[in-house]
Amino acid sequence: MGGRALRAWLLQPLLDRAAIEARLDAVAALLDASILRQELRETLKGVLDLERLAGKNRFGRRASARFRRAQAVPAVFARDP
């Protein structure tokens, strides 16, 4: 997990019981499915830190080739499972 995501979760924790239970169910499912977990890890390896790249772009900093590669992210999610 990225530092920004962890910080957001700690500063703004889930309050809705259904959302908390859904998150716990998802974690339990991944713990029980090691093959799925490994496939998910491999798939997400190619996904860049979009929040960071968007911030660089928003503040006028050059995001260079990393930002261009981020445009390919939808292709990662379009792959067949």
C-alpha cells in the first residue's frame, strides 16, 4: 500500500458498517486465494502512481515519459482475467 493511501485511510476511516465489512470480505478473499493474489500483484505491477503523476501535471511539473506511460493504464484493466 502506498503512503498516501495509508494516510488517507487513517485520517478518514470508513464509518459505514457495510463498507467496512465489504473491505474485510475482500481482504479475507485475497488471503484465501493465493493464486489470485499473485495474479493481481503481477497485474498491478505495471500500474503507475497515477495520483502522483496527476499532481505533477497539475502543478506544471514535467511528468515526462512516466505520464505518457500512464496513458496506457486502461489497457492493463482491459486485459482478460
